[in-house]
Amino acid sequence: AVVSTQSTGVRVMREPHVYDKMVEEIRQADVSSLQAMDKSLRYTEMVILETLRLHPTLMRGIRVTKTDNTQLNNGLVIKDKGMIFFGQLVLHRSPKYWKDPYEFTPERWESGSRDITAFTYLPFVAGPRVCMGKHLAMLSMKLAMVYTFKDYDMRPIEGEEKDMDWDYRFTIVRPTKGHTVVFSKA
């Protein structure tokens, strides 16, 4: 959850209108309990989900077929209990499944995942092998956002917003070099 939280922070600093809306929600949120906080941070959750779509922590997933000569839906046959590699980053940015796939649009999650084609959004994988810690990870990221933005503002050095980017060369996607930000009391 740390890399994803870092990516969310970098992403919202690149999108001032998203930052303002998320911070306003955080500062008005009911944080009397974890359950209340979780329910009152709907836009923050949408921001995290969209960050995970554009910048998934892992770029790819791997599955092993259970039997020899496994036939996929498209007719392809995988022989000898083969391995299947799937690119989360490719799926998450495919125009076949996403309108304006390269745009950061948290609002695409307003109706939850009902409008999302099954198995095209995989930051926590899906189906019977979905990450057991998915809800804990989401709650941890929301909590980190609350503790970061409830009483503080965090802004990039003016003019450096677009220098904040991600490194996709390795299996784990992460923001590039460190970024200088200005923290101030809200």
C-alpha cells in the first residue's frame, strides 16, 4: 500500500482540481471511527482506484494452467501446464475497455465497478485469487491520505508538477526520483 499511497500523492499533485476536491472531502470527513471514515471518503476512494488503474503497483500478473493442453476462450491452446503472463498496465490503459484510457478521471468510478468489464481492472487481481488484503490496503491508503491532508497542505514546487512521473521499467511501478514538495499547516 505504500507505493500506491505514494503514487496517489504524486498523482493528485499533478491534478490541482482533483487535489482540491479530495482534500475538501478529507477535511469534512467523519473520522470518529474507521468505519465512519471509510464511508465518508467516497471521492478519495475513487482517486485511489483511478491511481491504481493508471499506475498499478505491479505491471503484470502470472498464472499457471492446471492441466496440459488448456484451451483459452480465443481458441489458443497452452501446452504442458504453461504459464500465462498478463499485463495489468496494458489492460488498464486499453481503449477497448476504457474511455479516454490515459486521462486521470476519478469520476469514472462513481458507480463503483458496475461499468467496468470483468477482469480488466486488476490491481488486486480478481476472481477466486483476489487479494485477501484488498480492503485492508484500501483502508490503509485512505487513512494515510487523511493523516497527510487533514491538517496539512502538500504542494509541489511551482512548475515541477509535470516532472512528477512513474518508472515502468521494472515489475513494480513506482514514482521516479524523489520530488520536492512544500508542506504547510492548513
